[in-house]
Amino acid sequence: MTIETALSIAGLVVVLAPLLLVLAFCTSALTRWTPSERTSARLTEASVLCGLLAAGFVFVGMLATGSRNVEIELGHWASVHGLSADDAYHFHLKFVFDRLSVPLVFLTFVLVGTVGAFANRYLHREPGYHRFFSLYALFLLGMVGATLAGTVETLFVGWELVGLSSALLVAFFHDRPGPVENGLRVWSVYRFADAAFLIAVVALHHVHGAGDFAELTGHGAWPNGEATLSSGAALAIGLLVLIAAAGKSALLPFSEWLPRAMEGPTPSSAVFYGALSVHLGTYLLLRVSPLLALSWPLSAAVVALGLATAAYGAIVARAQADVKSALAFASLAQVGLITAEIGFGLHYLPLIHIVGHATFRTLQLLRAPSVLHDYQSLENALGERVANGGGPQAAVYRFAYLRGQLDGWIYRFVVEPFLAVFGVCQALEMRWLRWLAGESSGAKAEPTAPDAAQKSEAA
């Protein structure tokens, strides 16, 4: 067996370890067998340990052979042929171990394993214990798939698994209306970001006919690849990618979902919105960083968005009344700085920033529930709170306390116009259905469900 074959097998183990964990939990759900808390914890521990050891073997093998990347090709899993051979669409499954993915996959396994051990005791005798670890396994699979993705299709699959598991864990305590509502808000923002990402994938296929990152960012190993797109195509695709990254990493104007996500259990809040999930958008920007070199307006947009988010997070964090919200916005400030670093053309500095910030923030969030006297230490770390005086200081304080009212602005200028359009479409559809049923146009329509509810409330 050659060293290349051994590295490929180890790379497959890195991906298969979380996949087998998900399948084990799915099998237990289908057979109506609920494993004990000890069994769920041991399965998660074994999966994380196997994946971590296999990733370590790949890393040592890369150092020994001097290889800058290890690619695992699993071929085309779906193919749709167009009018010509160039129009064919392929779902290409490929994983790449390089200088960007290896540190992040190490970070994923270490933090997921640490938080999993914490959750084993924190959620002891919780009714949803097994459900938590099932969604936790799904999140682990999504993060590993996204960080090791060698094609945009593979990255999109991991991206979706991370979003689905995150939203479901925000709504973990589904017997209360608050977590469910906040889970739906998080899922709605993710849907918007996913739509932008999907359009970018389709656009990339139209430009190159494939979704391989080598076609997008050049055939050189990260970060030395050079994109082959034109400046116009780079700007268009890059802006779509930036919207997707902004939604996933809670950059402006999507920042308001981040404190809502703290409704979930503390272990999921720590590893998702303090460490891994909140950095997935910045990882995407790092992966497609050669695009930024082709378009200075795109680089300027990334820098401006990052700095604005950092300023917003730093100001709002100082006016929050609870420690988890303060930590959430403090994380947002650091994510904004990481985004600005990527926009300035840096590569290794934002990568080191991600690893250090994720580790530090996980520790802070795990200690938040039991160390309430850390309020004073947190204020010393963040700076003194803005005094609620008069003049400009009071205006800044109100802005920070109300979080800029981003939810209200988005609801007014995004949600309400969509609802109005959908209402017109529903009215046209009802007229069409009545016409097909042979009813006269002058007949009084049956009240819809919302109208009936409003009339009952008025009565």
C-alpha cells in the first residue's frame, strides 16, 4: 500500500466517522430504540476520536511527503445533460485536505468533542437528550463536509446540514413558543443566504460548466490559486457569495438572528454561534479569496461590511443586559474583523484569528450559565458600559440597547412587501379557481383563514 492510498483511506475515515454516527442515530429512530445517555455519549465520543485521529494521520502524512493537498475523488453522483456537452450539470463529490481545511477540521473535532463531553453532564436526564445528540451528529457531519469540500456542490450539502441542525437546536425546547419562533427566524435568514449561495452555484456552472473549486480559484494550492474568471463575473458571483456568507455569519443586516439563537441549549450555543457555525461564512470567503483579487469593488464591499459589523457588534455588546447576548455580539465584532481581514487580502491571519477566537469564545459560553459574577470581568474585557446620559451618548446607548432595530427594519422593508405580493398572488389564484369551478365573478368569496381569524378576534 502506497502512502497516497493510506492518506486517501484516512481521509475517507474523517468523513465516514460522522456519517456513521448520523446513520446510527437514524437507525435507532427508525427502530424506535432509544439508546441510553451513556450509549449516545460513547457513540459521539468514538466518532469524534476516530475522525480526529484520521485527520491527524493525514496531516502527518502531508508533512512527511511534502504534499500541499490531498484530494479524495468520489466521482459524479448525478448528471443532467443539456443541449450540448458543455451544458451538462454534474453533482461532483470531492474532498480536499489543504492548508485551509485541515486546521478547521481539527478545530471542528476538538470543539465538538469538548462540548459533547460537557453536554453529556449538562443535559443529564433532559427529556430531549437523545434528540440533542442526534442533531449534534448532523451538525458535525455538515461541518466536516463543508470544511473539506472540494466542490461547491459538496460545500452546499454541508452548508445545508449545518443550517438545518442549527435551526432545530435553537428550537430545542419546543414546548415553549419563544424558542420555536426564534428557530423559525434563524431558519428564514438561512434560507435567504442559501438562495444566494445556490444562485452563485448555478452561475458558476454557467461560466465554467463545473463546480470544482479548482475551476473557480485556480489550480494552485490554497492560498496561491489564481481565479480564471473575468472581473465582471468575479464581482457578480462574489457578491452572491458575500450575501450567503453574511447570512450564515450574522453580518449586517442579518445580525439580529444571533442573539435569538441563544434560546437553544448552552452547549449548542457555544459550539455553533460562538465557535463553528458563525465562522462558516468567513470560511467560505477564505475559500474563494482568489475572487477578491480580481475585483477591487468586491474587496471593498467585503472590507466595508466587515468593519461595519465589527463596529455594530462592539457597540451593542456593551449595552446588553445578559451575558449570553453580550458574548454573542462580542463574537459578532470579532467575525466582522475577520471578514475585513479577508477583504484586505490576508489569508493566514484570518485563519489564525478564527481558530483562536472560536476556542476562546467556546470557553466563555460554556462558563456563562454557572459563573454569573463574570459580569464584572466581561465588562472589564469589553470596556466600560456607555453611560446613559444625555446628548449623543444617550442616542448611542439607545441604538445599542435596541440593537439598531434591525428586526423591525427587515420586517418593514423585506417581509411586508413579500407578504403583500403573496397576498395578491393568493387573490388571483382564488379568482382563477372560482372561474374554473363555474362560480360567478360577483359571488362573495369565502373568507380565508386569516380573515376569519381577524373577524373572530374583532367579535
